[in-house]
Amino acid sequence: EPMPEPIVLATPAEMSAWSRQALQAGKSIGFVPTMGALHAGHKSLMDRARKENDLLAVSIFVNPTQFGPGEDFERYPRSFEADAQLCAEADVDAIFQPTPQDMYAADARTFVEVGGLQDVLCGLSRPGHFRGVATVVAKLFAIVRPARAYFGRKDAQQLRIIEVLSRDLHLGVTIVPCEIVREPDGLALSSRNKYLSPAQRKQAVCLNQALAHAQKRVAAGEKDAMALIGKMAELIEQAAPDAEIDYVAIVDMQTLQDVAAVSGGCMAALAVKLGNTRLIDNMRL
Ligand code: PAF
């Protein structure tokens, strides 16, 4: 039997009205915020949210404030028809698809910063990125008013920042981390994988391979973070001559600070550029 099509809500006022009605009816809202270009990773978030809530809302909004000058805001893939199709298959109730003008008043003055966590790892090479993410997620939570929101672990720093944001601002949204979905060769799914040439796509598996190697060494007793980091960098440089390493790090998953010795609660995280495409991945150790 065909699923009912999701309702598409184009303005914050329409989305808020839908949520208000749902909450008045005593229904819980599960929320998956996205920038569209949906793939099986997003689908896994939707499937989990579908199971755990009465209603499921998905936002599709390429958020301008999280892109820096010279980044890929203009060319970020936009594919509303395919996205709406995937949402229908995931039994989504509401798609929120606002315009930048609706989300940001021309004289908007309020931005959200999550001190300390936003300036490390990806924040070092993408200044302002997490300020944009935290700001738009705070806005989306205020509009959608979900009980739970679902985020992939691939963006581990984003996930941690949003957990702290929701706690610190008492937003009352339970943040649900979801496992990374990978291609058969191990590459983590990302909308940006579309940018890779066939040669780059082959080399991109080096991110996952370096992380898996570190995980294996840790399982075998290695604790020295510098030794593990050195080996990961070496593996990437050998496997992918086109790779330009942004960072390879081993950090505490709560504080995102570097550790000298691996213990429970650490992850290896890395960012690598292949041509113009910046890929990230991570693994718990
Ligand atoms: O992970 C993303 O797709 C975006 O950063 C998010 C959380 C939708 C905010 O724009």
C-alpha cells in the first residue's frame, strides 16, 4: 500500500503550527535535521526516529551560515525531488524546507557559540562553521520542538556540540547519536562523496583503513596516541598520493581535547582533502 506523501512546510510559521498541533494532541516528534542530498546514512536516522516517536519531521535546509568563504555553499548538491522520494519511503510525516531569508532576518543578531568545543579539530580549518551549525540547530529545535533529534556519528564534533548546546540552553531535546553508515569498502557515506573523481573515490577508502588500523592496534594493547597518529598519517600518505591531511587526532569524546594515552571514551578522528573535497571520518577506540 502506498504511504501517504509527507506534507511539505515552507515557512517557520507553518512548521511551528504543525508542531503545536502535534504537541497539543500529545504526540512526540522525532526530528532529523539535514541539508538534503539524502543518502542511506540519513535514511538510517529516519528509520530510527520513525520507530521511537509518534511523528517524524525532517528538515532540508542548506544552511548558509555554516559555510565559510570559498567553501561549497553554492555547489552543495540540491536534489529536492529525490530527497522527497526518500522521505516518502521513510514514512516521514513532515518535511520542513525553509528559505535562508525565512531562517535569517536581514538584520539577525543572535548567534550561538559553544565555547571550547567549536575551535578544535574541524573548527581550526573551518572558522565559524560550528557557530553556524549551533545557531541553525537552535533555531530548528525552537521551530520543530522535537522530543528527540537524530545525528550521525560521522560528524562527531557536531554531535558533541549539539549535545552540549541542548543541555546548556535547556532545550529539552534528547540527542540520539546514530552509527556511521559505510559503503562496502568502508568509506563513510557523505553527500560530498559525489564530488570525488573515480580515482579519488578509490583513494578515499584510506580514511577508514587508517582508522581501522588504529583500532586494531589499540585492541592489541597500544596506548601511545602519538605513535598511532603517526602510523595513521603514514598509511594515508602511502595509500592516497592525492591526499592532503588536514588533521589526524586522538581525542576525548566529551571534551574533544587531544589525549596522550588512549583510554575508554577516546576516538580517532581525521579530516583529509582529496582534490577540493574535504572528507571526515572517525572511530571509537
Ligand atoms: O549535519 C548536517 O547536515 C548539518 O550540519 C545540520 C545538522 C543539518 C545543520 O545544518
